[in-house]
Amino acid sequence: MNEDKKYVDKQVYRVVINAPIETVWSELVNTASPRPFFWNARWDTKAGMTAGAKYRMASNDDKVVAVIGDIIEMDPPNKLVTSFQLTSLPDPASTVTYLLQEVDGGTEFSLVTEHIVAGSKSEKSMAAGSKFIVENFKAYVETGKVTFGARMMNALYGLMTPMTPKALRAENWPLD
């Protein structure tokens, strides 16, 4: 990391999901289908969800890539750590950690963001995105659907796919 830059303190977004930890973990790392709590993107990796693998968050039609990174740590069903870089912004990669812990009433799910450049567009985007993910991940695991607002947002993104900036096209973000 560039020592001249200032970084946002670690941000923690937390919720209790009324489901067993194995169910929550399985939904989080599912690579087979779009994750509506990730704006209908899906984990795309060549090596699977394993430490050291490169990943990208790709649209279901594989035409758009919103995020790229590396899987830094996998400790099923408790911890997933990734580097995280938004393809739409020139900011450096940050770190996102997903933590799961069994608690009374289900599974505590925490999303932790770190190493985000203070004042960057990524800071604002990741704060809003983290809240969206936590709220909609809970709704999805508990009910099979994300919130009404998320469903509308995902539908709008689907309609806007033909207008996606060229910089986000999948061919610009290979997994090699």
C-alpha cells in the first residue's frame, strides 16, 4: 500500500440471519447462480472458491465484470477474505472479509471492509454497497428473495446492460 495515502478505518456491517451457518456459508460462496444480494453478479473463478484463486464478479451473461480480486483466505464455514477492486474506478484494491459465527437465533454475518483510500469514490461506493449486501443477504437467505428495492434495482441494472461502459466489459477483465 502507498504510505502517502490515508485509509478509512475498518468498517463492520453485521446482521443475524435466521439460518444454520452451513446454509449461510453455502449461499455466500455459491458460484453456480447469480447472487441477487451482489446485484445479480456471480463469483467467477477458474480455480473455484479456494485461497489463492483469482475471481471476478461477473454478470450472469458474462458480459460485465464489476469487481476483480483474489481469494486471500478460506476457512469454511466461518471466514472468506478477498481483495476487492471495483472495475469502474481507478482506486487500488481493498480487502473484504466475510465472517460467520453461530449465535442464538441463527448465524451472525459480518462484512468487514479495510484498506479503502479515504475520500475515494470506492469509499462511498463500498459503504453503500456493504449495507445493501448485508440487508439483502439476510432477506435472501431467510425468504429466498432480496428486498423489493433490491429487486427493482437489479431489474434496472438488467435493462441498462446494453449501456454498460466499455471499461466494464468482461473481455477487459480476464481471469488469467
